[in-house]
Amino acid sequence: MNIVLRLAWRNIWRQPRRTWLTTGAMVFSNILLVFMISLQFGMYGLMINNTLQVFSGHMQVQAPGYVDDAKMRQVVDDVQPLAAHLREALGSDTVAARARAFALASSEDRTYGIAIYGVEPRHEPRVSNLPGLVEHGRYLQDDDAYEIVIGSVLARNLQVATGDELTLLGSGVDGSFAAAVVVVAGIFESGVKDIDRNIAQMPLTAFQDMFYMNGAGHQVVILAPSLADAPELQARVEALVGADDGLVVQDWDALQPGLRQAIQADMSSAFFMYGILVVLVAFSVLNTQLMSVLERTHEFGVVMALGMKPGLLGRIVLLESALMGLLGFVLGVIAGTALTAWLSVRGFTMPGMDEMAAQFNLPARIYPPVTLLSVAIGPFVVFVFTLLASVYPAWRLRRLHPVEAMRVN
Amino acid sequence: MTAVRCIDICKTYTQGDVDIKALDHLSIEIEKGEFVCLMSPSGGGKTTLLNAIGGLDIPDSGEVWVGGQRIDQMSKGELAELRLANIGFVFQAYNLIPVLTARENVEFVMQVQGVRPAERHVKSMVLLEEVGLEGLEDRLPAEMSGGQQQRVAVARAIVSRPELVLADEPTANLDSHTAADLMELFVQLNEHHQTTFVIATHDQGVMRYAKRLVRMRDGRIVDDVQQNAA
């Protein structure tokens, strides 16, 4: 072993209790970081997937500008043949056509403004959880039936049940008056109040007929097998759709900008807390190394008298911190990964999680996934800050004079 | 050939409000291969002179030349390189690195010099045997007597064959028998390798080994005589 490395290693064990206390702080913070970051990343993945699976899908083919304005006339022509073409070309059945309009929905006594989606009853259950969330009645069946499924909050507001009729009033794609009477086929309960209050679905063919769509729609919704597969799938869809068709493919980030913002806000506050934890560990290392350097001032004077340059002395101090940091990194990662791996099988919950889970479409029990990134990123930052914390003690050595140093006992 | 030349050097320390002249217009010339003892009462300036010769301390005025190079104007880095290549130090308190074994302490200087591991190992083992520490090479300083530690310190000082060895009260913490053994070792190294020795001491027993005795008082040389060593 290199004698400088050996010297650094033995130096850190001169005061084993102090070294273990410092390393212990690193190990503890690394375990915490591995677990918390894994849990956090896992929750974000679930939040994204669950939210996208409820309705918007991982991506949508739309007319340009529709994602911002959502005007009725910004249509995708022949939307059902396009969806069928994509299903065939991608070899996937998680593709469905939709159209959307705003209308007034009236029961006998009440009227509410809602967003109505025209959907393909056969394909919609492949891209959305909503059909599976019907609590009363049934989901849509016939492509051209004048029937509708509504959310539980809207049903309560309108005071209707399955089998009741609703009158819909809106504007067609050409600006003309559009109206229809539909039968409530089912009532869904997604748990998300906005969806349960404002959204209704009816068969696409009936929708096109009511709103004079002439075969057009507004979206082709595509669900990827997982979030990780979405970018590659999007590239394939873009190649299939082609710019010549005057259509664009919007990813989940464009479709659900609020989701990313919510994640970023949560991440900012969490990383602020992690930052405080890392800084505390760094100060612990700084304290240890400063004490260690001060204790060895006489010895440093001697080795400088023997011909060692202050720069090399500084490198030894940095190496000592690096070795402590490495020890904390390895032990912290092993223990943190073991804990997280155990919880990834057994699951994890905490008081108040049910409420948060319902808000973000999450299960009440989280299974934090172990990934290389979530395991390594926190401990790596702790390691870097450990090194940075020892820069000052190492730098102090540059100002040391051998004679003055050797006078220190 | 001149190993050390000091020309009119002065060094003043301030203690509280009092200025203490540690070296007062001192000049001395030491030839290569000499065995010189600097002798003075405590505070006479011998350690300050050793520090100035070793480049550990810079005089306020005057010139210091070692091995033909003027060192009082060198940078910290240049002085470190000079000490590493040309000067060996032996201290009163041994000053071994406590976490390294006897052999590793001796190898340490060579490691800093960039000597290859195999060569380091052979040289350190040979030298430890030469100073009578065969079989003790794997002991830590705390596991050795004062005399043994000082022998390791001597081995460390001479392992890279420096032209000049500076020793500050090397026998102060040793019993008379061990001190005599150490001085015999110095004489042997001086005679075999033509290494120049400058030893600061107030030990009468050490002085009888010196070929040249320099007496100092208040930072000045008051007597400088050649003598027949023991």
C-alpha cells in the first residue's frame, strides 16, 4: 500500500471514537437519504403513472396549439381511422380516439357546465382507469348510443341516477347550436373531485353526430407500458404521424403541466431539508479535521522539516477525509439499500398517508423502488461535501512554518 | 569544498516588549565532511543557527549558503526540496511519526522523494540493521525505547545520503551509554560517507567526539577550535 495512503488511513484511527462518531453521522445521513430519495422517486413515478392512467395518457396526438387553447375547431380529421392506424402500426391496443366539447348539462331542476368527452367505448378502457371506476350502472357500450357516464359529484349536483335523462346544450364545431338528450348509463368515482365534478363521457360517434364533427376528433390518446418507455414510444408515434399531417404529439409534461410543478415544489422542499442534513454532516467533518490538524501541528512541522511540501500535507488531510467519506458512503449505501429493499417488498405507510394518497392517486402503501440513482445520489453528495469540508483544514497547512509548528506541543 | 557558509547573519525574536537577538552578525564556514559541535548555554543561539542552516528559519539579514546554493532567498517549496535532497535532521525529541513502524518511518522520506518501493524497502532494512535495529523494523515508536527511537530518527535522517546532517540536542533524552552509542554511529557515518555533521549540544560527552568545537554566546561565536576527537 502506498505509504501516504497508509499514513492517512492510520491517522484517522488515532482517535477511533471520534472517527466513528463522524463516520456514524455520515452513515446515518446516507441511510436516511437513500431511503427518503428512493421513497420520493417511487412516489413521483406512481403519481405520474397513476395520474396519466386516469385520463390523459402518456401522450396525445393533437392539432397544433390545441394543448394551449383547446378550441373546438382545432380538430384531428378522421380521428378514429388514425387511432386504428396507430394501434396497428405500434402493435398496441392502448390507443384511443377522443373528442372534447363544453356543454351545459341539465337535469329536471339543475344545470351545470361540464366537459364532455366523446370516447371509443371499446378502446377507452385500455388508455384510462375511468371506465373501471364506474360505481353505479355500467360503462358505455355502443359507439352511437346517446348515453353518458358522469362523475359522482356531478350526479349529486344534478340529482340524477343511472337511467335518468340529461339534456346537453353546446356549440358544434361550426359554431352552430348543438343539443341532445342522453341517458345516464353509469356514475364513476375517481376520488379526484375535479374529475368527478366536471367530466362526462359519451360514445364518440354519438358525440360527432351531436357536435357536427364530421368524423373529426381532438385527441388520440396513447398509453405507454411505463413512464420510462414513453420517450421512445413518442418518437415512434411522431415518425408515424409525420409533420405533413399537420399534427403534433404532446408528451405528458405538456398535457399535465401541474403535475410536474407539484413534483418540483415537493422536490424543492425535500431537497432543502436534505441540504441542511448534508451541511450538518459537513460541519461535523470540518470540526473533526480541524481538531485533527491542530493536534498534529507539531508533527506537521517535523515532516515539513524533513522536506515534505505543505501541498502534500494538505493532500494527506484531504485523503483522510476521503477515506472517512468513503467508509460512510459504503456503510451508508449498504445499510440504506438493505432497508429500502426490505421496504420495497414489505411496503411502507405512515400516519396521514391515506389523505395524501387519495389526493395524488397513490396507493395507501408505498413500495419504494431501489434504483442506482436513488441509492447513489444522496451519499455521493455527502461524500463531495465531506471533501469540501476538509479543504479549509488542508489549506491552513499551506501557511504553516516548520519552526513555529514544531514549537507547538 | 564548503558545505555551509553563513555570512553576517542576524535573527531577532520579539518576546512581549523585549527583542532577543538570537543571532548577532554571525559568520561561519563549514567544510564538507566536518564534524562540528555547536555549544552554548541555553538561549545562546545554536538552535537558531541550525534552523537557519536547515532553511527552517530565515535570518533577518545576512546570507546563508548550503552546498553552493544561497538559501535565505529561496521559497518555501525550494527550501523543502533542498531539505529533502540534501539535509537530514535529528531532533532532541526523536519526532518519529507515531502511526508508522520503524521501517515505514525510515521509508517515509524516500517515499516523498519518489523512490521505488523495492529500493525503499532494501535501503531501509539495510540502514536499520546498520543502526542496530534489526528485528525491530515492524515496531511502532511507542513500542521502542528512547535510544531505539533516536536510532530510527538517525536512520531516517541519513537514508537518502544527505550531504549535511543537522542534529539538535540528539542525546538530551538518552542515558549516557545510549548517547555514546549514538555518537559512535554519527562518527562512523561521518567517516564512512563523508557526511557533514553539525550538532547543537550542551552535553560535554558529545563534545569529545567533535573534530571542531564552536562555542556560542548571545548569538555570537566566541570560540572556534579544531580538536582531536575521541
